[in-house]
Amino acid sequence: MDLLISITVFVLAAYVGFEVITKVPPTLHTPLMSGSNAISGITIIGALVVAGRYAGVAGVVLGFLAVSFAMINVVGGFWVTDRMLQMFKREDRP
Amino acid sequence: MNGGALIDPILAGYLYLLAAVLFIVGLKRLQSPATARRGNQIGGAGMLLAIVVTLIRYEILNPWVIVAGVVVGGGVGLWLARTVEMTAMPQLVAAFNGFGGGASALVAAAELIENQGNLDLRAGITVALTVLVGAVTLSGSFVAYAKLQGLIPGRPFGYPGQKVGDSVLALLIVALIVWLVISPNVLVMWVLLALSLFLGIVRVIQIGGADMPVVISLLNAFSGVAAALAGFVIQENALIISGALVGASGLILTNIMVKAMNRTLGHVLFAAFGGDGGGGPVGGEAKPVRSANSEDVAIALGYADSVIIVPGYGLAVAQAQHNLKELADMLEERGVEVRYGIHPVAGRMPGHMNVLLAEADVPYDKLFALDEIEDDFPHTDVALVVGANDVVNPSAREDPSSAIYGMPIMNVDLAKHAIVIKRSLSPGFAGIDNPLFYMDNTLMFFADAKRGISDIVNSMKEL
């Protein structure tokens, strides 16, 4: 993949991110942070490739740590965000 | 690399793109509390898709390494997410940021170890930058975690000759990156990793506890940038797109926090500003304050028409959100209009107060941001300040010599009456006195937020 294409993708995605996220209301900023943090756990893809591909001791150790770290990030991040968001309720009592 | 692949790499690429689109759709739904939960679930589905595609895409030589990592990491993450108290959310998010950054650094490190003979210039640069950003995120986040959890004091730590020491460290890191780019070398990479970890520690340890909203937001952006850089290393668009989204999100939040403190990012990162909010009283002559007991406060609140509650970090420390909700319910039963004014930097992370109040079942349509409520104080009967200090300091508006002059504040001093629940007259993290406490229309109720509010509730029952 060409470096220019990678950078193009990065710039456009960052622009989409700015557009979407500036409209998130302040009341949701904590779930936004934990939820977006869970998305940064996408590095799990790289961790899985590394852990599955390399047979050397260093590869095994690094692969295990990378997968563990990324999984903490992914599972914990999405779960705790869900826990928070289910608490946000509108005034519905009469 | 695709010898044992179960699905076509082109198809895998499209599925990764679908996962990235799901992340964007999910984030878009965070624009309203009504759709936010579903949005987060859509994002989670995107992540599951990406993981499954990866598992069936490549021939896996070490399935047990993956199984062990998934079980250990998933288990720890699940346990943390299920057991954390809402008051401890800032340190949990800090820790998650750290793990994400650490994972990205490890991916880059493994790539270098396996391919060191045939890395081109572009690979060398991206590996070096991923190791740097990922490692700084890892160690910086855990220092922030330790400060927020109270494992180390929140005040800034410095050391003699710090400016010189920090500059030498920065130069060393730049030199190592150049070395790594020119001739990829495992030993140099490890030294770079170690120095980057050290950089994260010394940088964050010099930042005061109350500046943590900025630090956590910035580390959030870093964890995204680290993931995007890892995407450049393994040449995968899904990582680049997702990392860019998170980087943008973290930068926006950082900018909001910095503006709400009327500071610059450079000042937060390098000025070692303030303490941890537990400092002694400010010197000078003792000025008279109007001290109240719980009955005085109950009467003032109970016979008001409108009340705005302004919470701060003290509410979280005392875990008083449920008591506050009980008090607000009693007031509403008496016909008092109750709203909440949330300053952007109240608490230790963006939106911290909103999550605490949501936990106590306060409906989100009663929570108002600074710009939505700041003009309402002059026609409000009582502004009730619970565990906040600098964000209600009128010096920010009136005293050009004040360290916080120009910072946007909640104008509680303009309300007909202000009631401040606070343990003592000690200054906030900025270490400056608060004229609000000495004003004629201010009542000071000296108490821990939880005890104080439950005493007011008891007094209210007798009205």
C-alpha cells in the first residue's frame, strides 16, 4: 500500500472524526472517551496477527502481551461504556 | 502470508472497511443520550467483526498464544468494567488508554524484531514513532491512574535541573529514532521503548491532579494516534481510520478542557501548576464568613422558587451523588425548580459529574452545560455549590491580577443567594482564595458533602 494512500485515509478519517465528535453533547463526554478508547483497541488486529504469526520466544511473549493489552482495552472499554450509557435517562415521571 | 487463509484478502479488506464504518455510525449515535447506548453496541459489533475476520484470515501458527491472550485480557477487562465505581471512572479510562497504547507499541516492536533485516525507510519511521507514542501513552496513563487513585500524591513532582534533564531526554529520543530509521536494530528499539516509558512517567508526574482532565483527554488522543501509526506499520486501513477517529476525539476534548481552564496546552503540560486541592488556607487576614448550619440551609433551599446545583470534584470524593438526588427530589416535591450546572472541568475527566448524577438517576435533561445556564444565575434564588471551588471563583471574572482571570466560571455569586458546602476554607487546586466565600449573600456550610447533604435532608423533613 502506498504511503500517500495511507496518509490520505488518515487525514480524511480524522476530518470525519472532527465532524462527528464536535456534535457530541458535554453530558456524554465521559462515555465518548471510554467508547472511543475502546475503538482504539482496534490495534487488536495487529496484535492477533503478531501473536499468530511468529514462533520465536520474543514473538510469543510480545504477541501474548499485545493481545492481552488490546483485549483489556476492547472488552473493558465497550462494556463499561454500555454500563454508563444505560444509566442516562430522560425525565419520564409525571 | 496468506498460505492458510480461509477468506480472500480482498474480501477481508472490505469487511475491515465495514467495521470502520460501523465505528463511525456508532460514534455518530453518541450525539444524543437517547441513541448513544445503541451506538456503542454498533461499535462493539464492528470490533467483533474485525476480530473474527482477522482470526480466519491468516494461518495461525500459535493458536494457544491467542487463546491465552484473549482469555486473560478479556477476563481482566470484563472484571474491571463490571466492578468499577462510577466515581473511579477517570482512573479506569486512564488505565484503558494505557493498555491500548501499550498494545500498539508491542505490535510495532514485534514487527521490527521479525523483519529487522528488510525494513524500508517508511517502515523504520512508523515503527519508531509507534513505539514512542505507544510507550508514552502506556507509562503516562499509569502515572495518571496512580494520581487519580491516590497511590501517589496529586501534586506536581519536579526535580532539580528539570528543564535541562527533560531536554536531554527529548534529544536522546530523537537521536534513537533517527538511528532506528537509518539502521533498524532490535537493541536500539528496546532502548527507545525504555526511554519513551521514562518520558511518559516524568512528563505526567509533573502535572497537578486537577489538571488530569486535560491529561486524560490528551492520552486518549495519543492512544488513537498510536493505533493509527500501528496501522501504518502493518499497512491496515482499519487501524488508520479508527485511530484517526479516536485521535480527533481526544484532541477535541483536550481543546475543550484547556479552554474551560483558560490555559494553553503548553502551560498545562509544562508549568507544574497547582496542588491536589488539599493545600492549607491562604495566608492574609482572617475575613468574616457567614457560617450556616443544616437548618439554615434547609430553610433557604426549601422556601426558594428556583435552585441551581453546581457540583465539583468534592461530590465524587464524598460519593454524595445519591444524597444529592434525595435532596433534589424533596425540593421538587415542595415545588422548587431544581437544575444542575455542570462546568466542563468539574471533576477529573470530561463529563465526570454527568456520569455520577446519571448513576443517581438524575435525568439528563436537568443537567446544563456552562453556556446553557451561565446567564440564568441572576434570576435564580439559590445556587448550591457542592464540592466545587475554582469553577465558581468570581476572581476569574473580576480580578485581572488573579491566576485564573479569564477562565469561564459558573456565576453563582450573581444568584440571590449562594450556599457553599465545603469542608473548610482551603483553596482549590489553583491555590488561590475565593472571594465568593466572604460575600454577603453567601452562606458557608462547613461539612463533608455526604454528611452535610444528609443533614440538610433531615432538617428539610422538619420544615
